[in-house]
Amino acid sequence: MSATPPRNPFAAHDPYAAVTTTTPAAPAPGAAELVIDVTEADFEHQVLERSLDVPVLLDCWAPWCGPCRSLGPTLEKLAQAYGGRFILAKINTDEAPNLSAALRIRSIPLVVLFVGGRPLDQFVGALPEGQIRQFLDKHLGPAEPQASPLETLRQAAAESLAQGRADEAEQLWQEALSLDPGHVETQQDLAERWIARGELDAAAELLGRVAAPARGERFATLEKRIEMARHRPAGDPQKLRERIAANPKDFEARFGLAALLAHDGNFDAAFEQLLEVVLRDRGEQREAARKQLVEWFALCPDAEAVGRGRRYLGMYLN
């Protein structure tokens, strides 16, 4: 059964007659179709019929109208921002006297939202962008922010890293830097990856490109991690473990082993050694271990290990 088209908008000056049938859903409009010019001749097709598939925002304007010239670019910007969730139709009321009478236009700019072949809501005047967004969001829901290509790559890198695919994350960070070589967070993400796998010179060179005003807390932490990785503490881990096994209160051995573990990136095990000092001592060694833990919490890239270490430190100090 064929669909019945909307009634003639000029019949009895009633362009808002209800449409009793629907048409097959049309594909989402491309960017070039988001803003269209309409006339009296194609109003029925371009506005009433198209609004059966996608909301149509009708901008009624005239060349002599100052507020219209101010409003037009804002509406066009929003049509792009909402990504095809409505079509902006623009009609010059000076060239459409019959439609102006049918719409009972008293003042312009007049903006009417058509949905399902009939008007749903309207506003008059050149409203600020924020108020127009509120008008649209009330009927369409808020526009979803469009991620930039760089942010899309960064999000994909974060997902890859979370799933244990560090090499893939590294490649995505490098692609992101090819788009914006000075993007600070990406520079630091990649530098952290290189530190983790021992490419200290490359990491230091990359950090050196970070603009001085952007060198914040994370930058300082990464520099300290490079410095730590470059200076391996003295000591034999096996002998230090033997000393601890023979005397659990050999705090010198625990500090030495903790330093070696932290240098190798095993912060979780390093925290365990210092927490044992905090638990077993009530004097200077306890305070020294607490200070070292706090310093290493800031350097450790493993959020779970840091969280666990902080919890136990709080328990042992109370």
C-alpha cells in the first residue's frame, strides 16, 4: 500500500495538517544535506515530507532582517554539531508570501521545528546559541560530542594498554603524535611506555620536547623514574633476601632489597619490604620507610599497587 503524502500546505492556509501515514525511513543526511534552501514550490517535499524521517528546523528569514543574518550562522553551526539529527531548512519569506501567510508569520526570524509532518515547537528572535541548544535538546536530546582524530587514537591506545597490548598502544600514540607532535599528554604516555621497556634515552629525548610551561607533576615524575632507572643500587638481591630470612628486623637489608626491586620496576614487591619496616619498627627506620614509600607512590605507574600500599601504610601507622 503506497503512503499518502502530506496535504498541500497552502490549502486553507493550513500547513500544519496532520499526516496520517508514514514513509520508509531515509538514510541519514550527509554533511552537504544538513542545510538546505527551500521555496514555496518544494516546501511540502523538503519540510513536511522530510520531517517524517528526520526533524526539520525551518528558519524563516529575509535579507533586510539584521537579527536573521545574526541567527543564520548559529543555526548552520548547530546543524553540523548535531550530526544529522535534524535538517536546517531556510526560506526567504520575501519570496514566499503565500507560505508566510499560511504560517501566520508576524515577526522574523521565526524558527519552527517540524517532526512527523507537523510543527512541534518554535521560537522567535535571534536567541543565543545556548538557548537554541536547550530548545533542540528538549526535543532531540543533547548533541553527542564528536571526538577529534587525535582523541580517537588516544582512546584506542588506552583500551589497548588496558587489555595488555602495550605494543599496539605505543603504535597508536605515535600515530597521535604524527597529528599533533606537541600534544603533551601523548608525549608523556609514550615516554612512560619507553621507560617501562628500558629505552631511557629515547624517553628523555621525547620529554625534552615538552614545552616548559606544560611541565607539570607528571613530567617531573617521569624524569625521576628515568633517573632511578639509570642508577642501579648496589647489592645482591639473593644475599639480601638471605639476610632478611635470617633476621626479619634487618632493616638495612630490607631497604637495600626494596631499592633494587623499585629500580627493576617491581614496585609492588618494593612496597612490601618497606611496609614490613613500618610494621616492625617504631623509631627512625619506620619514619624513613614511610617517607620512601610516599616518594615511590608518586613514581609507581601501577595504580593498584599504589592503592594497596597506601591502604596498608595507613593501617600500620594507626
